[in-house]
Amino acid sequence: MNRRIRVVGAVLLVAFWGAAAVPAVTVAVRALADRVTADRLDRPVDEAVLALEAERRLSVTERPVLELTAQRGRTDDAAGRLRQADRSWLDRLTTSAADRTADALLDRMDGLAELRASVDAGRLDRRRAVTAYTDMIGASGAAPQDTAVGGIQALNRSREILTEQDALLAAVSAGRGPSAADRIRLTQLAGARRALFAAAGTALPEQATRRHREVAGSAAMVRLHRIEDELAASPDGIPDPSAWSPTFNELNTALWELRDGARRELADTATPRTVTATLWAGTIAGVGFVALLGLLIAARRGRGADPGTPASAGATATSGPWHRPGGLLQDLDRRNQGLLQRQLRLLDALARRADDEETAADLRRAGNFGARLRRNIEKGITLTGGVPERQWQRLVPMTDVLRDAAAEIGDPDRVTAADVESGYLAGTAVTDLTHLLAELFENAATFAPADSLIAVTGQHDPAGYLVTITDVGPGMTGDDLTTGHDVMAAPEPPSGGTWWGLWAVGRFAARQDVAVRLDNGPDGGLVATVRIPPTLVTGRPESAGTRTELQTVVE
């Protein structure tokens, strides 16, 4: 019956975990994929659209054939770059709006050869050629215009309409002037462009909205409206190229810059939401994994105990809470550790790209949560007899070891290391020493006042390298100091959880032959002394090749 209950419990736990983790992971993957895909495709799509706009204008004017041929080559090059950028393994996970926009544009550009042949053979007049190229460029997609994405798309479409106006004016200038149908079309384009530009201003991000108002009130926009109004009121004639061309060029550039700025601002705003989704997915997956791991350990212990048979002394010694699980659980922990490492690298990359300090600070806090979770996973692997996947094959500066250890506690800024002599730790000892120091840092941070600092020093001495950690807490009684040293020397954990942190310190220290001592400070507080043997530390990186006694393998 007990075994059946455990199996049912495990199945239910896996089901609940999956129900919570799958949606969270899906949201995180979609958010990250959308951001990465947009960064990858936005520029190639823009280059292809610009090339088509330039080819459209040259195709309807009396420009030299060589100039048109060169532009067609540039359009083909832009299409090739877009096709190359559109191939990504992310497409197997999710399809974003940027993917759909790129795919639709490439599908329309498949008809470019036929369109060019029609233009060259004269089967299309200039006005119809403008329309055909405009259909190929197409709209930028659809989104509710009361959203920031919809505002950016409305802004982009208003700019594309402006270039269509320019191409149609170039076409009628090269012909016999605008017909009544041309004037109607130009008037329609002007009205649509104005409406889209105004709608964009109500939905853009904050800084882009201010820039939108500047463009709307600029001298170039005023000139454009006057030219459009005069063209609509005049029964014949076309705008003076000396007035139209500089106005068009200035506004076309301003609209490009406004749209690009709005995109960047929207991406920066979305970064914290992406990080939150990623952390939520990692938390759900991590908590579920820990719960499942605990259930599997309990089930394993339950299988090893026969309620009808008295437990032997040997069985009692290995049936406690730190009984080593099988290699399967350690392998799962290592896989989880590898995924967490990749998440931390991603968070670090996002923090480096963040433009504002508030977002960068949020990303650093998110990275701190991940580092603390990684510490717990690696500690669990080590204390159950395994070896963490994260290892170093080179010497690591002691300053880096201390910094990484501080990053594994809740408030790393409290740890100050102002007097640390140069030293380099053997790579095989880095993980154990980092977690050992993190346990001592956390003890100091827990028992000292919340606004106090934890002073760390490091110096060479004849017996190796000495790290000293000093806090301003209440210190420990004589009996507690004795108990603490006994716990660190014990091979088995104490009952209860009060001393488990120091027991973990002792296990990490024993693996690397490191000595740890606790004493009350002369002015109060606690002083933890960590003495690293000379087989693990050297004074400078170049001396590693000549120090044959420096430890290379630690088991």
C-alpha cells in the first residue's frame, strides 16, 4: 500500500509540476525568441524595403539603364541577406511577428523577376508600375493601434506611404503630368498618411511620443502639408522638385529615426518582462524539480527499509537525510545545473546591453537569484557524493573567487574585500572554495545587523593563503564555538537544521584539505579564518608551470 501511495504521489506531483512549468516555460521561450528574432530580422527587412522603394522610383523615371540595373542588383543582395537571416533554429520553437513579416515579404519578392520583365517590356505604364511595386513592399503588418507595437506599425506605414507619394510624383513628372485619377490617388495617399501619423502619436512609447510631436510641428512637415494642399486644389501642375525633394528627404529620414527610436524604447521596456518570465519559468521548474527530487529520495529510502526487519547498525548509519541517492539523481542535478548556467549567461548578456541603470540593476538582481539557486544545486551534488559539472582547468584569481562567493548570498554588496593580496587558486578547488566562503558570508550576513558590512581580507603566509571574514554581529558563546568546530569536523550531519550550514563548510573544507576556524573578535563579532594549503594556491599565474606541487586533481 505504501509503495502504491508513493507512486500515485509521484505521478500527481509530476502532473502538477508539468501543468505549472509548461505554460511558464512556453511564455519565457516565446518572449526570448521574439526579442532575439526581432534583433535578427528587423535590419534585413528594412534594407529590403528600402531597396524596393529605390527600385520603384528608378523604374518609373527616365534614369539611365545602368543605374536601374545597379539598383536591381542591390535589391537582390538585400533579399539574399534577408533569406539568410530568416533561417534560424528558433523558428522550430515559435513564430514571431518579425518572422511572419519577413516570410510574407520574401514571398512577395519571389514575383520580382516577373515584375521587372513587365516593366522592361512596357506592359506596365508608370502609374501601374508604382502600384505593383507598392503591393510588393506591402504593409508592415497589423496590430491594434492603441498598443505601442500598433503605433510603431502605423508610423512605419505612414513613412511607406510618403515614399509611394514620391514615386507617383516622379512617375507623373516623367510623363504628361498628373491625370484626374493621379490627383485622386495622391490626395488619398496624403489623407491616409496624415491619419496614420496622427494615430501613431497616441500609442508610441513616452520618449518617442515627445519626438513625434517635434516631427509633427517641424518646418518640413508644415511644408509637406502645404505642398499636398496645393496639389489637391490645383487643377493641373505638379509640385516644384526644388521644394518637394528636400522636404521629402528630410521627413523620410526623420520618420526612419523616429521609428527606430520607438523600437529601441519598446525593446528596453519589454526587457524586464522578458526577464521576469524567464525567472518565473526557472523558479517553477526549479521548485518542482527539488520537490520531485525529495520525493524520489524518500521513495528510495522507503524501498530500502523492511518494516518487519530490525535495522542494522550499518543501515542506520546510512539511512539519514544525507543518504546518497543514485547516479540518476546526480545526473539530473547536473543537467539542471547546465541549464541554469545558460540562463545566467543570458542574464549577464542582457545586463550588459541594458541602456538604463534601473533595468541593469533588475537584471543583476535576477542574476543573483540564479547564482543562489546554482549554489544550492551544486551544494546538493557535492554533499551527496557527486562532482558538479562546473569546473575550471586553469588558475582563478582569489579576488574572482571572493566576488563569486559574495554573489551567492542575498545581499552581495555587504561583502567588502579591500585588502586582498594577489593569489591564484587551482581550478579544481574553485567550486568547493566558492561555496565554502559563501556559507561563511551568509552566516555573517544573517547574524550581523542588516546595515553592517562584512570585511574580508586575504594574504599569503608560510602555511598557504589566509582568508579572514569578520562581521560585527553578537559573536558566539564558548559552547557554541566548540559545537561549531565539532560539527565542521563531523562526517555526518547533525540533527535539525541549525548547524547544517557549518557542516557543509566542514565537508567542503575536508574535500580540499582546507582549515576553517571560528573565533570571537577582540571588538565583538565573529572572525572566520580559512587557511588554504599551498598545494592549492600560488602567488602569480605564470608560476603555475614551475610549481609541480600545485594540486591538479581533487577527489
